[in-house]
Amino acid sequence: MKSIVRKCPNTVLFLVLSVSLFGPYYLKLIDPKLEPYPAVILPSGAFKAWNNSQQLHAQTIEVVGFDAKTGEEKVISHKELLGKVPSHYFMNILERRFGLKTEDNVSRKYHQSTKQWLRNRLRRQGLKEQKFIVRQVNFRIDKSTGIHSHFKIRSQDEIILD
């Protein structure tokens, strides 16, 4: 046994890991709620998608600003808005409305500095500084053409910075 481990350590490690990871995978196959936490099986993407023969149905979150010159809506990437803030914090930041919830027990000074920071981020992108919108959007992708269609806004939250 020791000679096999010495000759093929990577193969032995592969077999041991495969066997140990099969258990959590099997539990997930039975029922996704049984998957151990922290998850051994990593997520496959940023959102869930529903599939049929012709189209792919999905949901996403958009951050929308308004062009300073024309007033037209412009979708802002999370990275452009948050800068150096890691993107995996984005959902938590959204849930707390960027720290601007009225029921948050934080000082007025903190709210003002957060609003100023967000106004600066919008201004740098040539957008109006007064407000931006966070939307949950349903959309379809035609599998044959790859074209996005049928945008439907599920919810919309306006963040006022004045």
C-alpha cells in the first residue's frame, strides 16, 4: 500500500477526494436543501435561469443612472458604481439600500458622507447626481439568435441622494 502512495500520490489524492465529494453531491441530487454548508458544489453562475426549447428565461439586477446631458437612462455596471468595493458584497449593499435605510441606526453624518460618495461616483460617469434606480428585471434570450427580448421590470427602488 505504501509503495502505491509513493509511486502515484496524485492518483491516490484524486481518488480520496472523489470519494469524499461524492457524498455531498449525492445529497444535493436528492434534494438541494440537503447540500452541506458551506457548499462543496460551487454555484454555476450569478443567477438562475429557466430553460425551454426556444428561449432562456432569467432575472438580473440593474443599476440605472441618468445621463447628465440628455437625461436618458444608462445602465451602470456594479464595478463602475462601487469602485474598489468587492462585487460579492453587492447584494448585501443593495439589501441595505447602500446604508441609507431610514431605520438603520447610524448617524446623519454617515448618511451624508455615503450620499456624497455615491454622487461623486455618478458624476465621474457623466450621470446626474440626484438619484439612481435599482431594478430587478426578467428577460428572455432567444436561443437561436442570442437576442435579449421581453424585458419586464419586477421591482424598482429609487435611491435619492439629495
